[in-house]
Amino acid sequence: MAGIADFLDSLIGGFALICFAFAIGSLFWGLFVLRPWQREAAYSAQLLERTVKLMYTGGFALAAAQLFKIILKVWLMTAVLDKWPFPEFAETTQFIGGIIRTMLTLVLATYCYVVLSKNPYSKQYWQTAGLIAVPMIISGAWLVHAAGRFDNPYVLMALTVIHQLGAAAWIGGVFHLVNIWMMRSKQQIAADLWPLLLKRFSVFGMASVGVILLTGLPMALQYIDSWNGFIGTGYGNLLMVKIVLLGLALGLAWLNKSAVQDYFVTRNNHTLTYRLPYYIEAESFVLITLLFTAASLASQPPAIDIPNLTASWQEVLDMFTPRIPRTASPSHQALIAGEAGRVAIIGQVPSEAATAWSDYNHNIAGIFLTTMSFFAMLSYVKRLPSAFSGLERYVVYLTRYWPIGFVGLGIFLFFRSDAETWPLGPIGFWESTFNNGEVLQHRIATLLVFVLGLIELIARMPRNQNSRLPYFFPILAAFGGLMLLTHSHIGFQAKSAFLIQVGHTFMGVLSLILACGRWLELKLDKPGKDIAGFISVAALFQIGLILMFYREPLY
Amino acid sequence: MQAHIKISGLLSLVLLAGYQPVASAHAVVTDYSLKLAPIHAHQADKVSLNFNSKIELGLSQVFLVSKGDQLSPLEIARGDRQGQMTIAVPALPPGDYALKLKVFAADGHLTEDVIHFTVAP
């Protein structure tokens, strides 16, 4: 069960940051963007009610996440150390700090629920909520990466907390924009509030990003001391992903800002109504992933601490070098025969069969995805070259129903993912599924791939054109990307593990692009719709290429 | 089966499969005395490990791994410096050994690591 605990532990950090963004971001939104005491007549009671509700719901959820984090640590330690971790755990900073933060968060959430919700137009009550939030925010400093450092811990702790505040202000604000748009769509707020709040948030959002950059840069310089550390370690790699995601989010934010500026010049609200809300939704996807990546980054050893375990840029580049895919798998017997030596501590013997088995799995999966995405890209071509015009009838079917490949992929994964279990290995299906967290996760993943293929296939049937089924695909793809970015861990062979990780994190980013592109394709009008759709399947093609050329280090 | 686990995740693009349940590594060993002072056969000795982060000793464990991956728990104590751990290693016959560590860092991350060493005749 340690596998399940560790899996949940890797997710709970990102979830807690989302809750923090809701709670503290709502506070900033109320104090600096909405400022209800200035425009009592313009804001409906429903708007204020929803704003405060998001704040206390985020607060209660954060308290629950914080508590669950402690429970998970206890679970994980009991499983890994094979003993009950108390009373020792009760004396650690993590336990004491975690409990204090849970209590302080509960105080803030309760105040918002009981008091602020009754007086949402009062500046004094909003300011009091801000004061109550201060100790909760500060208490988080003892729970971050920097708390365990020897050099400049207090400076790093302070920078981390301010960095988190900047992120909460920006991301919480974006969540509120989504909320405002939903209320406007349902005509629960006045239509003119939409451009007004967008304009106010533009300035506030830029200031928040400024804070993120000003605090992030010195931390990066403190934890990474060379270009190689940036390129050749898990810490540097995830930081790079954060920078890429930040760039994507800022790109979408720039589109929003331009649309708002145009509106106030031309008073034409087409973009503001038919495009901008969907850019903001896509931005939310990116920002949520960014938060999970940030949580994952905190579990990595800083590059400055592991100069001997850092991969060179040539080794990193080699992971992406095109080569002939492996289309022949080693036998199952050869794989099993090499396992005892591979997992031994004393006298460990790297297993070529295990590496080849893995390469084959990745490469075949890559062939699946590149083929599927090729036909998906073809669907954006208006007319085939005349030499292929006779095939047009068949190509139409392939370009529409390419997600059937996911069904095949699901079946392939079912047979290949866990070679030691049924149907290939000696361990039974039910025994392996419920007694091993890893296998359980694989079974779920396999089922989901299969189901996703079916759902997307059904969604593309002419009779289902107007259903909500197509939205499953981008949501699940975003979730998949998030998973790939979240569980970057380092095992006993840190460098090999990093080289395996590096391709996976890039695929995580591409999965997110795939998700955002498809989401925008479903929501936007032309020509943005087609551009987003093509970018989406092109990202899938890139993922396919990375998988097709994948070579696992021998370990 | 690290590799197999990775595969499903990606392939699917869709989920979890890339997941590998190895405890996250934040507290890593930056230096250890075995590099400079090897253990001599049939002599009990102390090994010190330096970590990059503060560690919680009460929630950390070290095992001696001998031939056939036999594990025996070792006694650990706080070292002279912050982030340092001292391990009491019993008298050993010549051969290949390893120290298997399970360390709880002050920032709440549980790390597992292995350090190989040889006891020369």
C-alpha cells in the first residue's frame, strides 16, 4: 500500500496549492480587484456571496488537504519504515507546523463563512480577513523545501512564501475570472462588469507575475549553480517546465490583455464574449498544471547538491535523438530471468531484456500515437493531392475516427504493462490488482485509455455532435499531462531515473498543449478553432515521436 | 519494473501510468566517510554520512545489506554537524556490502538510497 500512499502524496501537494490559490487568491481578489465597498450598487449580492464562498471553500479544502497530508505521511512512514512513526513524528516540524497551519486555515475559513459572508460589502471585514490570513500564510514557511536547508533558510523560506502569494494572487484571480464569466453567461451579474473586472485584473495580474519572477529568480540561483544543473537534473528539468508553462500562461494572458484593450478602444465585444473566456479556461488548465509542477519540484533535490549525479547536455539530447524504433520484444522468459539480478542490491546485474522490453513498449506506443495523430492532422487538410483523390473516401473515416487507436493502445498496455502479473506472469489478476498499488494504478490507467478511446469515438459519431462527450478528451489529456509532471521521483540510480524522467516531463507539457488545443478547438470560432485543433494533434504527434525514439538507459 | 510503469503513463497520455512508487528524494547524501576511510575486515567501525538537508533521526533507518541482499538494521546517531548521521558498522568479513538508507528529511520527504562499499581482506 506504500505505492498508493506515495501516489496520493505526490498529488496532495498540488491540490493544496490549488486550495491555497482559491483561499488567498479570493482574498486578494476581494481586496484589490473587486473592492466591494466602492461599488455596492454595481455588485449583486449573488456575486459577493459566490466570491466569499470560493474563499471559505478553498480555506476548508486547504485545511482538509493539510490534515490529509499529515495522515499520508503517517501512512507512508508506517509502510516504508515498517513501524508506527509516533511519538517521533509528533516532534517533527512537519507535524507541528502542519497541525498549526491546519488550525490557522480553519480559523480563516470559519471567519469567512460565519462573519465575512454576512458583511461582504464591508472594507473592515475584508481587512480583518486579511489580518487573520497573515499567520496562516507565514506558518506555511516551515513546511516548504527551504525549511530543511542549511544556508540562508529564513531568506529562502520568506522568498518561497512570497512566491506562493504571487502565484495565489494570479491563479486565484484567473479562477475568479472563470467564475465571473459563468455568472455573466447566466445573467447573474451586469454585462458591463465583465470588461471592467478584466481590465482591473490585467494590472493586478501583471503585478502578481512581477512578484513571482522577482522571488523565483533568486531562489533558482540559490538552488541551481550551473547550466548543466539546469539541463541535467530533475530539479532543473522541472524548473524548465515551470518556465515553459509560465510562458504558455503569459501568452494566453497577453491575448486576454490585448482583447480588453481593443474593447475599450472599439467597444466591439466579439472577442471579449466569444474568445476571451475560453482563453481564460485554457489558461486555468495551464496554471493548475503549473501548481502541480511546483509541488513536484519541491520533492526534488536541488541541482546544487548533486553535481555528481548530473547528466550532461549530450546525454539529455541523446534521449531525444531519432533512431529506428524497436519492433521486436525480448521473450517474457528472458525478461523474468533477468529481474532477480536487476533488482538485487549486492551484485546487481543490469537487465538488457528489461531495457529492451521497455523500449519496445514505448516505441510501439509511439507508433500508435504518430499514426493516429497523422490521420488527425490530415483532417485539417482541405483537399488531398490529386494522386490520392481515389482514397479520399477511406481517408475521411480515418481522419474522423482516429481515436480508435486508443482502444488498441489500451489493449496493448493491458498485456504489456505488468509482465509479472496475469495474463503474462504468474501472479493472478485479482491478487495483483488489489494487493499492489502499482499494478492497481496500471489497471486503472489501461482501463481509462480504453474508455477514453471509446468515448472520443462515440463523441465523433454524427448523431453525438452536440453532446458534452468531446470535453472528456481534453480534460483527461490534461490530467494525464499533470500526472506525468507530478510524479518525478528519483530512485536509487538518480541519473538513470532523471534520463527516464526528462522525456516524460516533456510529454507532460505536450499533453497539456494537446488538451488546451482541443479545448479551444471545441470552444472557439474560426479561424482560431482550426489553428488550436491542429496545434493539439501536432502535440500528440510530438509525443508519439518522443515515444517512438525512446531508449531507456541500462540499469 | 520502473520502465513498464513509465510506459503506460505516456502512452496513454492520459494517465497515471508513468507513476513510480519510490519515495521522493529530497535529502540526498552529499558526502560520506567511506570515500576516504574504507572499512577494514573484522573491525567494527563508524561511518558518517552528510546530507544536503536537515534530517529527522528518529524517523530514519539504515540497514547493512550483505550477500544475498540480507538486511540487518544498524544503529544510527546524530553526527557532529547539521545534517550528519553516524552509523555503527559491525566487524565484517571481506566482501561486497551496501548501506540501505530510509531517511525522513526535515521538509517532510522520505528518501531511500543505497551506498555500496567493499570490505577488503
